[in-house]
Amino acid sequence: NDSSGRGSPDNKESDSPDNNANGSSVRRVSFASKVGGHMLRENSLMLSDLTEVTTPSAFGVSVDVIESILKCPKVSASLNPVQKSGLEKVYRYLNQENASMSIPGSIIDTCETSSVSAYLASEFGGISFRASGVDGANVARAVKSLRKASKANSFIRQLSNSVAERNESLPPSMYLPHEWNALSTESKMKLQSMLSWESLSKWNFDVFEISKIPGVESDEVSSTLLFLGWAIVASPHSQKAMSNSIDISKGNTSSDNESVEMSNGYNFVTKFNFSPNTLCQFLRSIAADYVRENPYHNAIHASDVLQTTHSILQLGGLAFSSGSLETYSVLLAAIIHDVGHPGKNNAYMMNTFSDLSIRYNNISILENHHLALAFSRLLGARRQRDLDILGGLNPHDHETARKIIVDSVLGTDMSRHFTSIATLKGRLDSLEKNSSAADPRSEWKGEEALFVLKFILHAADISNPAKKFFVEWADLVLEEFFAQGDAEMMHGLPVSPLCHRKTTGRAESQIGFTNFVVKPTFEQLARCIPAIRNEVLPTIEKKLKLLERRKMQGRC
């Protein structure tokens, strides 16, 4: 059974009459002799009535052969109704998506008596035939071989199905993504340490260090977002599963492992009725649509924003969440907030009259694109149930979650930034002036509290200058800006601010962005979440002083 499928890149043998590169393994035969020499003689058909083809034992060529037999009027007419009907059924079966995984039982059972079935047995079993008919001994061996193959294929299908079912039915604290199992023990131990609840909640968490762990990122695999998303959204079960895995690798198979505190985590898995496997399927799908070639807006950035959103929630942002559903929704929004980003901003989309700008009428173009791309997996005709992380919600909660995700991602549109800051500041000023409560935050309810929760994602999205590793992020974002500037010059467009590689000063650009955007954002957020005042604002001040020194020294 050739499982390469039609058009497989690994099966590129040409159908050209001149192709003999494979020597004796590729023979030139006519359809007629393979269908049965006696039919040619009885109906006085000429070999020229049929097209000769190269017939390697390949799935795609075999399907083409059957199609040619059915479409050739003289050969088709020579088949009796039973043969023709049987061949049509086999053709339809082989054209199914799972055909390469199965040998039809009708072929196995009738290849001793049917020349059509014998032909198919030849192609899939590699049996030689004489022009005058079928070699009975070869057929007998073929039947035995094919039955074994059929049983093997059946076993493979059952095993594949059982693995999928097992992944879905595993207790959450036993599930491990296959990417984890592919890592070395050393990489697993490093990853487990970094993905502990305590580590994930730190403000200066280094997402670059995750991506540099051997086996996490490569040309073939990009798993940073998968691991971060699984560790945070499936907590505390993900931490428990990692701990158990490490213990087993060390030879400790005791089931009494209490190294992970199960109270440290969101426990969304049980609250919202989805499996860690479904979550990981979703994360893989989303990560695949982040553009790896983008220097900045890629899955590593999404991972950083997810972890930063989680960190702000743990610093005190959870006070503005009315429950787990709102928290779950804003974390999902962080995961998808830039999916499919083309590496150019909204202004570029508008100025080039891109398809996206036309589709979304120049309104939050990229943000709407990210949302549509993500929700196309979860809703509508293209819904993929195996990765639907909202599938366990009742209709009311589903609608609520979607609205929060949509509003949160739209809130990352920088054109809304100053309006959002003014709204937050105005509400805080009013509360501090008029509230008699010891902690005015206690009066934030409903939509007002939800506004702060959604604002947290926006703050996380622009938080790089408030982090320890801001220089690395600054270099990446400017590299992407400069690429846009180059494209704008090529199209004869005005170069956007900070996008001209010859006139943009690195230090100066970061000083302006930090002073006018980042610092005011976290100053207002600190009024809502006091821990930010001590945890984040001092880092911003240090970075500003460093940038000022670099500017004075002309270093960047």
C-alpha cells in the first residue's frame, strides 16, 4: 500500500513516455494487457485504442489508470456490468482522503476471480502478470500479503484513533504535548523550571530564553507559543504533568509527587470543559499563522505578550476580573492578538489600498484581520472542532468570551491609545475625588472593571521598554519598521515615522516612545494596580536614563 498519496512531493516519477530513469522498476505496459488479454482478443481491440503509461507502484498513478480505463469507450464497453460497477466503486473509494491508509476488502476478496481486482492487486501488491491472464500462484501469495497489509493498515487506523481519543480522555495532569516528548531530558528540565507558576508570574520573564532551549525553536518547529500557552492556560495541570515527566525520567515513579501546588493556577481546563490536547491543537494552529519571517510581530512576540498579560494579572489585575471567564478570555486575546500580522502597520495597509484595508474599510484593519483569522477556526463553515477551545461553553458564556476577546484585540489598535489613556485617567480622577472608600478600586464594577482588564492587554503589547530585555526588542521592532520604510520608498509613498533607516535614531526613537506612550500607560495602570508602581515604573526610569546616556554618547 503506497501511502504517499496523489501528487506527493516524494513521488515525482514522470508520466512522460520517455521516462525510463528508474530502469526495471518502471515498466511500460498497456492498460489493455493489464485488464485482461482475453478481453482484447474477444473484442478485437487494438493496443492503440489505449494510452500507454508508466506504471510504478504508486497510489496516484493507480487512480489515474482506473480513471483512464473507465473513460476509454472501447475498454469500458468490454467490461460486463458487474466489472464496471465494481471498478467504479473502487475508483470512488481510492479517491477518498483516507484511501492511502486502506486497501479495499473487495479487492482482496475477489482478485482470484476478477481480472479487474487482480490488476489492482498487482499495482498495490507488486505482483507480475502474464498477458494471457493471472498467475494463480502469484495471486495466492498476493492475497495473503494484501490481507496482512490490510490488517496492518486497520491496526494503524485504530492506533491513530485510540491515540487521539487517549489524548482527549487523559487526565489533564497527565497530558504532555508531543513537542515536549521530543525534547532531551536537559531541555525538559530547563523548560519545566522556566514554566513553573512562580517563574511565569515574574515581570522580567525572558521569553527569548525559552526560544533558545534546544528543540523549542528550529527551521521545522516553532513551539515557544505552544509551551507558554499550555503552561499558562492549562495551569496547574501543565506544571503537574511536567513535574511527573521529569520524575519518571529520573526513575521516580511514585504517584505521591506533591512538588507542584495545584492551587497555583487558573484551572480553566476543568472550569470550561476543554482538554489540554484541544488547547495545544489550537496553539499549534495559531502559531503556524504567525509569520516567522517578521522580525518583531511573530509568535515570540505573542508569547511575550501572553506572559506579560499573565504577570500583570498576578500583580493585581485579577481584581478587575469578575470571574474566570473574563480572565480566560483576555489571555486568549493575548495569544491571537497579532496572528497573521504582515509586518506592516495599518497606515501602510491604507496607503497601499491593500485587500485588508478594503475588506475592513480602513477601520482597525490589522486588528480585525487577527480576529477574523482566529475565529474562522472556531466559528462558521471552517470551524475545526478538534481545536475549539470555546466549544465547552454554554451559548451565553460563548458570546461573552467572544465579545471580550474582540474588544481586547481591537483595543491594541494604537490609534485608540490616547483615547483609552484619557478614559482611564478621567475615571481614576473622578473616583479619587468623589469616593469615600478606603480603596476606590473596590467601586470598579461591570463594564468599568472590564475596561481595565482589557486595557491590561494593550499595556502588555507595548511593554517592551519596561522590561529588562528592551534593547533586543527595540532592535527587532526597528528592523521591521525599516523594512516597511524601504517598501514605502519603493512604492513612492511617504516614509512613515520611525521607518526611515537613514534618519531614525535608535535611542531617540525609543526615548520618545517610552516617554509619550509607555510611561504614561503604566503610570495610570499603577493607580489601578499598586504593585506596578514598585515592580515596573523603576525599570522604565532606568531604561530612560540608559537611553539618554547612549544618545549623548552617540552610541545609537
